[in-house]
Amino acid sequence: MPSEPSKDLVVLDNPRPGRNYEIRCETPELTCLCPVTGQPDFATIVITYVPDDRIIELKSLKSYLWSFRNEGVHHEGITNRILDDLVLALSPSSMTVVTEWLIRGGIATTVTASHPD
């Protein structure tokens, strides 16, 4: 039975608080809709962060990313929204979100958003 996408981000306690270490999550499965044409857009997303007290539960991250599939949003908007939502949920020491969009109309786009900025 298929699950449903959700914007709910589940957080877990950091198993090694006080230690600076980096977590990198990557998937080629970020999709949304172009708000102008309604056509699908596809991207690889890379989320890199140094946790403080919390880390992200990966199944909830997958569902969260899936929730954008039918949303009309510009590349810059979705990248910054994902960063904002994750920073709000995790309060990491630092975080960077990079989206690498497949070529549309001959133009490849990469958007990078960081915290702190």
C-alpha cells in the first residue's frame, strides 16, 4: 500500500551532541512543477549539515521531499524553503542545501542556499 507525502519533519536526538560531524543526504528524486508551464521539474538535492541537538529522521525527509511533487514552485523558492524548514526543525550549527536541476530549454540550473548565511 503506497504511503502519502507529508510536510511533517520528524527529528531525533543527536547520538553524539557536542561533537562536530557532518551529515550528507542526497537523492536524485526531488520533483515539483514549473509554476509557469505546469511541466515537471527534476533535481538532485544534496543536504549537508552539522547537527546540534537534533538530526533528521530519513523516512520523514523522503516523505517531505515527495510532498513537493505536485506543487508549482520556482527552483530558487523550493531550495530556500527546504533550507528554512530544515533549519526550523533542527537548529543545526550549519546547513547547506544544493539543488541541481535537469536541463530545461538548454539551461541547467544549480541553486545553493546556506545557514548561517
